[in-house]
Amino acid sequence: YAEIPEHTAIYDGEDDIVVGRILGEGFFGEVHEGVYKKRTRVAIKTCKDCSGDVKEKFLSEADLMKNLDHPHIVRLIGVIEFDPVWIVMELYEHGELGNYLVEQQYILSIARLTQYCLQICNALAYLEGLNMVHRDIAVRNILVASAECVKLGDFGLSRYVDDQEYYKASVSRLPIKWMAPESINFRRFTSASDVWMFGVCVWEIFSMAQQPFSWLENGQVINLLESGTRLGKPQKCPPTIYSLLTRCWSYEPHSRPTFRDLVLSFRCKLTNPPIC
Ligand code: ADP
């Protein structure tokens, strides 16, 4: 469909949404800022060529998000299923954590960075309890609501694992440098592979959004991991947190801590660093 003109009101009266400027480019189309019911500021995900399969894939993210309710997960407000097809979410005006870390790098304290890690860890422990794997945990997929609060977003790759025990991926658009060895080798995704990815995400947070393995091609990563090499300690990362990361990067999935374990560790590091 044609571009959405600025300030288009859809629906009359109480249900109107007014569309504003473009916030960014999503996989399916532009993401706009907007206002819902004259009060709530929202982000509107649009879908460019939204028919059949594309529409189904686009809306599958909203379908998963519908059932989620957590203070550190992006909140879905609603979906418009017919022309234009939109996903409407709460707006987080500071945008992606990756950019925020670069902009605020001289201001953010270690305690603040640890707090962000704990918040995302809490969100992931919640997903772990629902048997959901996120599969794309990275600072580009975390949004900043305020200086004290970050939210995990982008459920485009998320899946319920339910009875199957693990989700076997078929898509090729995967974030190799964040992935656990069994995900790269066998496309095997579990909460334990999410723990590995969370470790890489914590590494990104403490390195103020540097690219993991920036010196490697995607195809070279698995050999390096198989040889036992891991990402090094970012300068700002406290040694006790780095030692947690190395456990998240255990080769064997069952040797990694769970998110429930990690929440306890991060909470302790935030409240009482000398003893843990
Ligand atoms: P996709 O997952 O379809 O690629 P993203 O979720 O990455 O799309 O969204 C694209 C961009 O839109 C993001 O980089 C971010 O800057 C912006 N964005 C998305 N959702 C929100 C939101 N809820 N609040 C603020 N900005 C958002």
C-alpha cells in the first residue's frame, strides 16, 4: 500500500491512532511514532507487502507478545489486522540500547549497566518459565524506556518449545556471532542456548555496544568456539560478572546456569558486590 501520510487518523472517536514520524526501519516495513486515544504514545510497526505468508509471519510476533506481561518486556497494545496491517506497541523514546550505550558511554555507571543486565535476565527467566525461547538476544533488540528501565523486544524469532524440548530452526537469517555452538551446528535452540546469547548480550552491554567477534567472518566463529576460545573481558566488566559469562559460554548446554540462577547472581552483584 502507499506510504502512510503523517498524522493520519484511523478510526474515529476514542479509538483513533495518529501516525507521526519514522522511528526506524523494521524487517517488514517502517516503524512510526504515534499517539493512541490522544494520550498514549505508541510505536507502530507497519508491513510493506502484507499479503498471505508475509502477513502471517509479520503478525506471528504480535501473536507471541499478546500473552506476555512483564515489566521488562516490550508491551503490545494491539494489532490492526486489515489494511493497513499494523502492530501497535508502547513507545520507548530512548530507542535501542545499542545506540544508547554509545551515546551515554561516559555517563553510565557499572551499577547502572549491571541493573540493565538484571532486568533483561528477569525478562528471560520469565520466558524460560513459559517454555519460550527468544533466539535473538542482543542490545539491538532491547529498548530503553528510561535511564533506569530497559525492555526486551523483537520477538520475531521467538518460539514456544512446549513438548518438543527444543526448537529446530529452518530460517537462515540468524545472528551467528551471538549463537551457542549447538545452535550454529545443529540449529538447536533451548533456554540454555538463550543463556549463551544472554552472555554475549551482557558482553555487549559492558563493552558499550562493541560488535562481538568483529574481527571474524560468520563462517569462522564456530571453529573458534570449538577450540575453546571465548570473548575477552570488556574493560568495564567486573571480574565476578565475567566469570558468570564464562559459565554461560560452557560448551555443554547442561553445564550453563539457568536464568533463574543468573537472576540470583546478578541481584547479589547489584546489592552486595563484595560478597558475591
Ligand atoms: P524488526 O524486528 O521488524 O526488524 P524492530 O523491532 O527492529 O523491527 O524495529 C525497527 C526500529 O524501530 C528499531 O530499531 C527501533 O529504533 C524502533 N522501534 C521499534 N519498536 C519500538 C518501540 N516500541 N519504541 C521505540 N522505538 C521502537
